[in-house]
Amino acid sequence: MPEKPIRDAYRACIASNFILTDRDPASGVLLPHPDALAYENVWAGDGGVIIQAMDRMGYHREAESMIDYFLARQGKDKPEGDVLSAEGFFSGDVILKWMNQDGFVLWAMAEHYKLTRDEPWLRRVAPQMVKGCDWIVRERARTKS
């Protein structure tokens, strides 16, 4: 990138993402934190955006590790609101569970594949992606008037 301001912003984004990332000692996956001071937990919405930024900057292995965190948590917690089931729902580890978290993680996974074209990875995660989509379809169908 020839323009210094753009190059500097790019470098700052990379540094920030790595500074805000911890490695889970139990599983070894990377945990994307949105803020160094206020949020020690992992929010799926912010995590999905961080994953996409890492992928767009070429850090595919790191993005995949962050995705693995959400894959391991799928179905553990249901979001707040009028929902019946956690089955298929992707969430972070915060107390508040928002319904849009599932979509953020699915979006990050789709973008990861779009950027990497890693077919073995897609085959491995596709069943869980489908479960995440099924959660959205099932819960929306239940509450439509």
C-alpha cells in the first residue's frame, strides 16, 4: 500500500486484533475480545467482525482458530428473547445472548470460505453451519404471524 495513512491504519488494525486476542489454555483456540479494558468476554458480534478483518488481512489460520471457538460453543446457550431452543445457535460467552450473534458467526464463516476456498474446512464445518441456519429458520417460522 503506497499511501502511508492507509498502510498505518492497516498495521494498527492487525496489532489491535492480536493484542485483543487470548489463547484458551484448555483448547488452544484464539479468543477474540472486542476491548482490552471493558470486555474480557467474547461477544459473537464483535468476534465475527474481528474474524472477518483477520481473514481479509490474510491471517486465515488465526481466523479459523477463532471460528473454532464458536463451533465448540454452538448450542450451549440460547439467546434472550422469545426463543425455544439453543440447538444450532452460535454464541459467545457473555451473560447477554443476543439473537443476532448466530448471524454474525455464520457471516464470518461464509466470508472465511469465500476468501480461502478451503473445501476440506467447509466440509468439516458445513453441518454446523446448516444447524446455525436451521436455528434461524425454525425460530423465525415459530414467531411469524
